[in-house]
Amino acid sequence: MMSIKGKRIGFGLTGSHCTYDAVFPQIEALINNGAEVRPVVTHTVKSTDTRFGEGEEWVRRIEELTGFK
């Protein structure tokens, strides 16, 4: 398997709110394997509150996880 240590990866989140709980462990795995993950979120992610959580909270979590805004 190719090493991702030191790679910069842009990770996009879209308005598929029901998948966020499954996506965050994948972002964490990339980081744990040495990648620098830069989050990219759509307006829908940021501004929509659903039964899966508040948009601003998801953005806060991804910024906290990756260390980038």
C-alpha cells in the first residue's frame, strides 16, 4: 500500500448528512497515517441543521479534528 505520510489531502464534505458519522473515522485514519487533511465543506454542510446534527457543530468538529479551517 502507498504511504500517505506527508501528503496534503483536501477532503470534501457535502450535504449527505447521514454519512458524517462514518466519514469522520476515515478522516482520522488519514491523519493517523501521516496525512495533512484540509477540510472543504459546502454551504449546505455549514448552514443546515438536521436530525444528524447542527451544521456549525459538524464544521467545528472537522476543524478541531484536522487543525484547519
